[in-house]
Amino acid sequence: MERVLETIVERSRPELEEAKRHVPASELRRRIADAPPVRDFTGSLRKPGLRVIAELKAASPSKGVIRLPLEVEALAAELETAGAAALSVLTERNFFLGGLENLERARKVTTLPLLRKDFLYDEYQLLEARAAGADAVLLIAAMLTEAEFRNLHACAESLGLAVLCEAHTREELEMLASNGARIIGINARNLSTFDTSLDRVAELIQRVPEGCIAVGESAIRERADLLRLHGLGAQAFLIGETLMRAPSPGRKLCELLSK
């Protein structure tokens, strides 16, 4: 596991164990049984055109504070109006200043599918996501063994959750593709340094197997970046910092989509 990922995961383990004691998995399953149906994250990304997963993000380990306060309700509504295909909600607390409560808040004000963006390695976290209103979750190849990925992917699908499967290298991409991934994101971020390179996405996005939804992630700053990756096979784009730093995220999204 890469250095930054390892730090994030180790910091989260005591909090996860406390969450399990406070709200047992059986209680989460009870809540899920009473929850509304999931929204169609996969179908939303398959529609024609440039499909953007707009990310609600307050901070990051490499950039520090990006947008505080994070006006979840206002941002969710604004980005939906501007044409987002789905929303990604950061729920990691220690380094990204997120929380599951942000998913719940977004769910109340938008009809868009919601992705829980976090560093997930335990089935309990998938139950948390579904109970909080997520329609999809992120699984990062760099932090999971092949067996762990298969188990978590199957668990997510059993809960009705779509899975954005993230790769940073050709080897990770091949592992995901050979283990049932249907939505594959290529992240521009180096997980050791957290530096980004759009060239990394451009190189790997062409290797996403036909039939999978290819998603370009990170380092997308202008419409030309979307068009470049779209021309190489990307069907959707996950964009966070570029939107969150804009005075009007909705106006910035319109600019990217040329609306």
C-alpha cells in the first residue's frame, strides 16, 4: 500500500471499531431494509455526452483546506442544476474533513445518484454507505488485495451499490478488469506524493476494456482536459478541486460542459 494511503487507513481503524460498537452491523442492515431504493449511478454515467461526477470536498492531504464551510445542500442543488450526472461526497474525516452526515444531507436535496468517496476496506463501511444514502462506493485497487477486492465488490453489489473501481497503474487496471469491475476510474494522482498528472490518465484510460465505463479522475481543470480524455475513451469524469475552488461551482461546471 502506498504511504499516504497507509497513513489514512491506520488512522481510521480505531474509529471504525468504535463505529461498530456504537451502531452494530445488524442495526445498519435494519436501516437498509427500510431505506429507499438506490438510484441508478451506472445508468447515469452511460448517458450520451460528457458525464461529470461532481465532488463535494472540503480539504485534502496535499492541498489542505479547499472549501470551508462546505455548504452541502446548496452545492448539491447548484451542481445538479448545472448538469452534474452524479455527486461524489467525501466522507473521510481526518484528512478530507468529510463525514457520512454529508451524504445524508445531500440525499435530502438532490435526485442525483450519490457516491461515497472514502478509503473502504471493511464490509461494515459498505453497510454505512448504503444506510446513509449512497448509491455507489469507491474501491481503490492500491489498498486492497485481489481477494479483498472481490469480496468487497460482491458485498457492495449485494447491497445494490454500484462500484467505482479505481486504478493508478496498468497492473491495478488489469486486476480490476479480471475481477468483475464494471466502472473503472483512472486516477491522475500519485498516491505516494499526491502529485497529479493527466498524462497518466491519458495513457491508461485507453486500456479500460470495452463494455466497462471508463472514468477520468483528478487533475481535470478545463474543458480541453475533458475533451482530450473523452477522445481517448473516457465516458465520465470525477471532478472535485476544480469545482470546489471556484466562487460558483455550478457556473464552473457549466463552463466545463460548455452549457
